[in-house]
Amino acid sequence: MKGTVLRSGRGTGEQAGSGIATLPGGLGTLPGGLGDSPDRPDGVQKVRGEFAFASDLWMDAMLWGKTLRSPHVAARVRAIDTSRAVAMPGVRAVLTAADVPGRPTFGLEVPDQPVFASDIVRYHGEPVAAVAADHPELARRAALAIEVDYEPMDAQCDPEAALHAPPIHPDGNLFRHLVIRHGDPSARGDVVVEGSYAVGMQDQAFLGPEAGLAVPGDDGGVDLYVATQWLHVDRAQIAASLGLPVERVRLYLAGVGGAFGGREDVSLQIHLCMLALRTGRPVKMVYARDESFFGHVHRHPARLWYRHHASRSGELVKVEARVVVDGGAYLSSSNAVISNAACFAPGPYRVPNALIDGYAVRTNNPPCGAMRGFGAVQVCFGHEAQMDKLAAALGMDPIELRRRNALTRGDRLVTGQVLTGAVPVREVIDAAVAHPLPPVPAPDAPMLARPGGAGATADASHVRRGVGFAVSFKNIAYSEGFDDYSSARLRLEAGLDGEPTATVTVATAEVGQGFVTLAQQIVRDELGVRRVVLAPASTVDVGSAGSSSASRQTWMSGGALQLACAVLRQELFGRAAELWECGSSQCTSTGSSVRRGDTGERLGIAELLARGPLETEQELHHRPTKALDPDGQGDAHLSFMFAAHRAVVDVDAELGLVRVVQMATGQDVGKALHPLQVQGQIEGGIAQGVGLAVMEEIVLTDGRVRNPSFTDYLLPTILDMPDVVASLVEEPEPGAPYGAKGVGEPPAISSGPAVLAAVRAATGLDLCRAPLRPEDICLGGHPA
Amino acid sequence: MPPEPAVIADRYELSVNATMRVVEDAWIGETLLFVLRERLGLPGAKNACEQGECGSCSVLLDGVVVCACLVLAVDAVGSEIQTVEGLSASGDAADIQAALVRGGGVQCGFCTPGFVVAIYDLLRRNPDADEMAVREALSGNLCRCTGYGRILDAVRAVQRARAS
């Protein structure tokens, strides 16, 4: 096993962009290939402010769209009077549910969510109407001029109560109940620990708000430029609601300012297209930040109950768990989230017997869906707190307990699936622990380095340090039998200057993760072509790429592109063989030329392309997975990623203030194809995990969102962000293109639970709720 | 609530990146951010929160970093406005921009123009800023992708290169 150590943060004195790529240069022969860390192709545009994000789009004579949303959590809509809005000069369209030309609902999996609420609103902020006007301020005022007669109803905001309450929606309140029964459910251990835990609602808080520009087409269709994670699945939902064939709905990826799961569901897409089709003019819509909080799904809040059984020597005997996630008013991806939460509820440990109940429930809270870590994040807070409790009960070192029970290749998950890939759980634990601990702060350390920071509140003599540890795992790509695939089109031609030029066309959503860089690296390595151009992503020129989620695009779109390269390489061999009048099996690839085996002759790719361009489109489907049976058993997942995190915190327990000082991690990456981008994913994911642990929460009061702004929903700033020290564990994954696993989600999973463990260690309190609130600490713990 | 009468300014001029730009028939309530982005074709300043919390709309107003979302455009009449586009054209922030690209300080890039302006301002005022001073100076700029590590490294790289 090879480890790459990454360091960042204070006082390491390393050069930007150096001290990182400790791998030997690219796997291929060209610089900027796989294993190197070439610059992002969109980087220069982005630093110059020239990269066109969705909210930057502009057309002559375009209108501005605005959504009217429900101020009520639950209400009957008795009447909507749009006449005052319609009469306002400069208002070009006012649309409600009555104007939806096709299917009145949409949804990722099941279309259970109204495009506009017609008779009932089911959550605070549900869209009721939309307006297009000449100016955004006019559109805002017109939306306010729409008179909606609501009759407020009792809201059901508690997921446990909703399970037994009258249905909020015709589809009922239970989205999915998943049971996992494994081994002998009656087994008992010598030592038993039990606990209840809760996780609050986190927001993706991507900085680029939802935005798009819809342009009516000459054919009665529509062109939509939009920031999204999955163009083709948006298109299917839009076309259904517009009552148009899919080919008349054309989507183009506009610059995406972050996503993290929050752009997987449709937000403004259908409204925008309806406004453009109704007015016959281009319409732009940009959510303000408060509307963004209402306009996309969030991370599911969860309530967890666990009972762990172990032998006296510290072997896990059984895990019992009950997991309830609050899906909010509409389904979104709740069914897949609860599947992950249940499957990964025990954590990355060998558990011979298990009984796990997972519930995803409909309530009148805001809809919840995908966010980085997707179900694995919530349960990690529970299973890792349990491992610490168990270690304490056994009188055992908590890291040793985890090592002893760590999954390895050949082990079975509680779903019965045998692990056949790389399972370096012990290795990621050891790598995280191996990093030196940071020094204890000097008594005269700057105030900004203390808990409370600029608030200058913490007295240095009250600050206590704690260290905590957590381990996690999660699936890559889609599971439970979903036919998950990606498409890649590749064209190879001589440029105007004769230089071979590869054009990659994929519908893969570049959301910041750097797939655009990876695509160039793959083509450079596979074909020896230096100049690699990325065509715009759209639904027009290429098949679906699937979503930029589930840490899947390196494997799926990277793999599809690798296939396309292989096909064109064979075609180049065919051309060479024809010229040489030999069999193409004689041909091999040597950098940027083709070599004939028996004679050693060479033909440059440029020469071979003189006969015309080559083009192919390839699809990669990953190995089929299976549905879970009624006992939750089955080979439901493709592959798994593992990570360990160690957190060091300083706490002022009197004030309830926490400062995260250092995060150390070991992460299983398979193979680091772009070490600098991997480091960026690790640091960025840890920031989101730390945020969930100590500050990020959408606060609800009876379903009402209390903090839809960056003033009140806190994100980690550069002052809050700890040093990150990371080790990559590279054990190539069999069957994965280049042996690489996804890297985006694991940093966001066990990082938060490690922080909670560290605060528990610093305070001795039984803290069982994330995010931690000052009162949880200074009032001495809080029931889940 | 009845809409207030819309007050339209028939004409005002803004000095943006050392060029006088005319704004005509604009609603008086438009922010500098809106006018730059939607009327003057300068979308480099970004619209992430529009309430002064995220710093992605940072511009220099008479040499001082401000959130363009918190300044009314008509209040900027008579001031010199510098945007990321101006810094790019002049080359004044070229080393900062290059270090961010090379060092992995850019992911989705939505916060990036704001960081470029804030880092440019910091290093002009305090070229030898230590780690904590850098963090403090950049704490008004939110980034959701990078966790700030590579941004900090890029600042250090620029400081070292300028010092040598």
C-alpha cells in the first residue's frame, strides 16, 4: 500500500501546488496526465471573473422571473387572485397551477411534488405562483400583489408523530420502511451499550444561487441554460410538466456555483420554462439567498437509537438500530437516503448480527434530499458515539476497538454483501492517527485562536482540549439495481494548425469538483493528445452522464471517456494498419504516435488524422447491483469508500464555545488521479463536516424556517477552519477505471462525528446532538 | 401592500475601472452590484447572499473593499470603482490569480472574484500579514468548496514570491 501525505494549514511552509504531488508524474507520458495535478481548464476564467455562471447570463429584451411562495407551513388554498399583479405595467405573465400545461407534479423518483401548489400547501416556502416582468423589482412587487386566500391547517412537523398521523399527502406519510435482519437477531453480547442521537437539518449552502435563463424556441420548445447536477433527469421532469416531447426541451449547463446535492432536484426549471413559453421572451430567474434556502432540498434531520452488543474481548456481536429521517413534505430522494442510512448504520465494522429499522417519513417540514454523504452522515454520528461508549464500557482504547472490528476484504456487510474490493479500514485509521497532534496553545496565544474568536470571550484558563475519533464508509454511485450509466462523446481531428485536437462532449455537470480537469488528463494519457477541448455540457449533443453526486463521476464519466478513448485508439490503429498493409494487432500506442510492432515504423496521430476526423460515443454502465430483499439482504452496492478522522478541539465549557484546532484524516481513494483536487475535496468536505458539528443548522419552529440567510445560518469562515492534515491511502479498486474511488463524500462523513467526540472528551458531557449549540455544552448536555 | 411609485433616475455616471460609464433609466433602488452585473456587463462581482455576509461581490470603492450589494449605485456616483475585471485588465492581481489557479484555490469559483479583490487589498495594505492576520482579513469572504486551505496557501505563495 502506498500513502501520500498531504498537509495544509498553519506553519507548514509549503509551496502552493508543490509538496503535494508525491506520486511520480503522470501514468502516461505527457505532462498533465493522470497522477499529475494540472491546472483546471476553467481556472483562469474563474479568477478573472469571466466564467459565466447561471446568474451571469443575459439576453436582450429578457424578462425577470420571480416565485411567490407560501408563508404557511400547511394550508388550504381557497382562492388565488392574480388580477392586481396582471394589471401592473411591465408585468408580462402571472402563472399558477392552473397554467401548468402537462403533468402538474414533478419529482426525482416519484412525481409527488406540485409545480405550483393548487389546493394544499405542505411546507413553508412552497411555490404558489410565478411572475415575469421587465425588471426584477417589478417582478418582486407583482408577486406580492398576488392575493392568495389561505386557510391555515394543522401541520405535522414531528416525524415520529407523522408516522401515525392522518396523511399529509395522498401518497401517505411513510416514504419507506426498510428492515435489515442479519444473522441471529436474538444474539446477545456480554457488554451492551445504548444511546439516542439526533442530527439537525443542514443546508448545502452552495454560493451560486439557483439561476437560469429560458429561451423560447422556434419549434414551440424551449432552451434552458441552468445550473444543475443532472441535465437529463431535469429535462425529463420539465418536459413532462410542459407537456412537450423531451427533444423539444433542450438543457445546457450554465456555470454551476457549487452543488453538494442541492441541485439534484428541480427548483426553478419548470417555472422558468413556463414563463418563457407563455411570454415568448427569454426569462431569467435568480434566487436571492433567502429564496435559495426555500428553493432546494436539505440534508435530512435524523433521530437515531442504537444498542450495541460486544463480547468481553471487544468483538461486536450485534447492532440494533432505529433510524428515522425526516423527509419533509415531498419524496425527493428520501428512499435512497434511508437505504444508505440503514445499510451503513453499523459503520465500517464486522457485525455478525443486526436488526436495523429505517424509516423515511413525510412531514410538513421543508423537503429533504441529497447532500454530500447522503444518509451515511447522519448514522455516523450514532455509530461512532456508540463505539466510544462501548470502548468505555469495555475499558478499551476506542481506536483499538475500531481496529479490532474493522471490515476487511472478504467480510460481509449487514446486508449480506461480501466485500470484494479494496477495504483499507485499518489503514485509514492508522493513517489518521499517525499525524502528530498540534501543540497546546500558549497562554498568550492570540485571542482569535481561542474558542469564541473575535468575540474575545473565552478566558484562556477555562479552555480545555479534547481529541476525538471517527470512522465511516459509504457507497459509490447508485445502488439497489438502478441502471447507472454515463455517456461520453469523443472527437479526434487535426486542428487548423495540424495539431491533433480531442473534443470531449459529456453531459457531466461540472459543479466545482474538477471533472473538466480529469477529462483532459484521461485523454492525454489514453491517446497522447496534448490539446483536449471540452465542449459545453447539454442534452443536445450527448446522452446522459447521470448526476454529479454519489462520488460517482470519476468512475462513471471518467470510465465512459476511457472507453471512448479505447475505441478511437483502435480506429487509429486501423488507419495505421491500412497504410502499412498489416494487421491492426501489430499496432501499439507510443505516446503521440502509433508504432508497428514488426518493423518499428511510426505514424504520428496528426498524420493519421489527415484522412479526416474520428468520433465515437460510448456508454459505461457499472456492474449491476441488486435490490434488497424483505430482510434487507442483497448485493445492493457497487463499491465503498472508507475514511477516518481525528479532531482536536478547544472548548470553553462555561460559555459553550468550541474551536476546532486540527483535523487529521486518512482516506481511501483507490488511486489519486489529481492529488491537488483530491486535497481540495478533503479540505472542503471537512469544512462541511465541521460546520455540521458546531454551527450549521436550519432552525425550524413548527415547520417554519427561522434562519434563511447567511446572517443566521452560519457557515465556517476561514477563521473557523482548522488545519487539515491528510493521508491518502492508495489501494486500487478492482473494476474501477484507473483503480480510482470517488473522493468527494467521505471527508464530509466522519469529520463531524470526530468533532463531537472531541468535545465530549474535552467536557466529559454526553453530547448526542449535532450541531452542538452553546447551551448543550454550558448547560451540561442535552437529550437527543 | 401597494407598490411604491418606482423612482427612475434618468441618467447618472459611474467611474468604473477608470472609465466613465453612463447608466440611464435605472430604478433608483438598484444596488451597485446589480448595476455592475446587469447594466454595465461586469458580472465578475458575484451575487451569493446580497446582504453583505459572503464577500463574493467585493469591489474597491475609492480604494476601500466594500460589498457592492450593500451600496446603492447612485451613492457611488463620484467615487472610483474597481472591480475584478479592472484588476484583471491592469494585471495588478495577476500573481494572486495565478497562485489561486495553480494552488487549487479555485473549485466552483463563485467566491473567487471576491477573494481576488480581498487578497489584493490585504497584500497592498499589509504585505507581510501573518497567518492570523490573513485569516482575519479574509474572514468576510465565504467559500463553500475549498475549506480555505488552498486559498491560504496561495496567499502565502504570493507573499513569498513578492518578498523574494
